[in-house]
Amino acid sequence: MYDGAVQDLIDELGRLPGIGPKSAQRIAFHLLSSDASDVARLAETITTVKEKVRFCTVCGNVAEAELCRVCADPRRGEDQICVVEEPKDVVAIERTREFHGKYHVLGGAIDPMNGVGPDDLRIRELLTRLGDGKVQEVIIATDPNIEGEATATYLTRMLAPIGITVSRLASGLPVGGDLEYADEVTLGRAFEGRRTVS
Amino acid sequence: MYDGAVQDLIDELGRLPGIGPKSAQRIAFHLLSSDASDVARLAETITTVKEKVRFCTVCGNVAEAELCRVCADPRRGEDQICVVEEPKDVVAIERTREFHGKYHVLGGAIDPMNGVGPDDLRIRELLTRLGDGKVQEVIIATDPNIEGEATATYLTRMLAPIGITVSRLASGLPVGGDLEYADEVTLGRAFEGRRTVS
């Protein structure tokens, strides 16, 4: 419906996840009425991210060098590896400041419905990292949904014979939430995982 | 939280309308895992739109030349001008195929709360266009909300002494809504049922 360049932009924006045709149009007109320098900067950051960003050769996290920020940090412990699905999960855990070991990013979760099997994840690379005997504990922090649980179960079975401690993040009630709004599964897990406090 | 380029991209995406931090992160990681050629094409369309697209010198619609597609079309009637707020409203009305005249894009609506007065809109340019005596009817198609109605009222009063027929799109458009979200049939009916207001 629009002249060439505007329609091209709306089409391209509409391909991004979570952006429908109306949002794409809104963003396109926002860009049209923005300062040329702001728009140039957006285009540049998009180009730069593909040029500069690669994935850490050790853990699979996003990185701008051979190693990511965590793997390159000598203060991080070598004895614990926290296994996550995606780089954004690394960021979420870093924000807690609770973990001082290293990470391993699988690049997804086992999801047979969408054709993702164990071989599509960075599980072989995880086994290689465990080979040097430095790692004492693998903490599985996959998402608490069907795919994440399946991946956790798979990893647990695979790591059992190696004799390394394998742990899984606790499931339970979200802090600050209301007990009455918790779903049955979560509340059930919170019961199972209850701890003696006195 | 992320290394330079990824965070820069998330920040830039987060400045777009309707994109929160989580969506920005999701889009950033989508781009990271997309083909380099797709990402380059997105960056290019963003740059191109600012280079190529300007505004029609007659009606204020988006254009890639001196005149927009409608103003450059010799088959479009010179006797009717449909006044809209934004270029996206032109697209919405074109989709109905009910109107065969020309447009005038105001570039917004009178909105004192946000400091937009009549002088900030392309009203002077509209008066200039009416000067040659060819135009028989001005159809006011501003949004059916408070700002749009205020703009319509202002235009009606201003155009009354000129002796040109001024009409307003019929009700049938849901009050409080946005013109661009109306479906074609409703918008088409509103065109058919427009009433002379002065």
C-alpha cells in the first residue's frame, strides 16, 4: 500500500519476533519522523552486532572475543558449571549475584515437537569441559517447562555415571507472589521441596 | 548486562515505540541467530527509508519524489480533498477504494495537552490549495477521538466563510477509536454516509 521504501521497511520489521503489521507500521512511521542520526545509529548497531558478536568458544555465551566476559574472568570458579538454555539466562542469573562459577549455554532445549534433539544442543561440548576433572558440580538451570525439564532429565541421566554432583534449581513459589494465585504444579513442587526451618 | 554490541542493540531497539526491554532482548537475540544477509537487509531498509522517503510538497503524504503517488496520479479528481491526520490514514482510506480525489495530511491533530496547536499542523498549506477555486468539497477525515474532533471543528469554522462544501465522515466509526484500525467496510460506509456540516 505504501511507496517502495516505506513498505519494504514495514515488511522487514514485520518479520521480527513479536512485531505484527500494525506495530511494524507504527515503528516505520516513528523512524520516518525521527532524526536522521538516531535512525543511522539504529541501522549501525544492527550491522555491528552481526560483525562483532560471536559465541564464546568455551561456553557458547555471546562474546565479542574468543571468550565471553565470564569465561575470560580469572576470578570465576572452575569447580561449578551452570547449564542454561540461552545467553539471556546467563544474564538473568548474573543479576542475582548468587553464582560465581562458569556457565554452559546449550543453545536451546530438547523439543521433539520442533525437531530439536540432544544432538542439536551443545551437550558434547559440555562433556568435553567435564573431562579435565576440575568441575565438582553441574547446576542445571534449564527453564521450568516441559522442554526444560526433559533436557534436565536427559542431562542428569547422562552425567550420573561420571560421578560429578548434578543439581537442579529449586522449584517453588515465586518470591513476592500470592500463594492463592500459584498454579497447582508450582504449589505441589513447593510442598515437595519444603525445608525444615526449626 | 551484555557485552557492548548486544547491549547497544537492545538499548536502541528499546527506544522504538511499543518495544519494551524484554521484546528488545528477544529481537536482539533473534537477529544474532539470523542469517547475516537478512540482518544486513533490515539495516539497509532502515537506512534507505530515511534517504529515499520524503513528504509530498503538495499534500504532505509520504513520497519518494516531489509528489506522492496520489498527487502525481492524473486520474485523481481535483475537486475533492480529504483531510487526514497522518500518512497511514491515507493508506486506510485508499484501501476502501471509495475515494478518488486527493488528500491533505495535517501531520497530527490539535492537542493542547501535548502543545500541538493549529499552527503546528499543515493548515496554512490546505488554505493555499483551496485558493485556486478547483476544490468543491473538503472531506474531514480526522480520527473520531477528542483531538480529531477538535481539529474537525476548528477546520469547519475556518473553512465556513470560504463557501466550499465541508463534510465530515459519518458516524459508524467507533467513537474513541483510531481511524487506521477501522475495517474497510466500516470506513467505506463512513465515506458514503458523510454529511455536509457547513
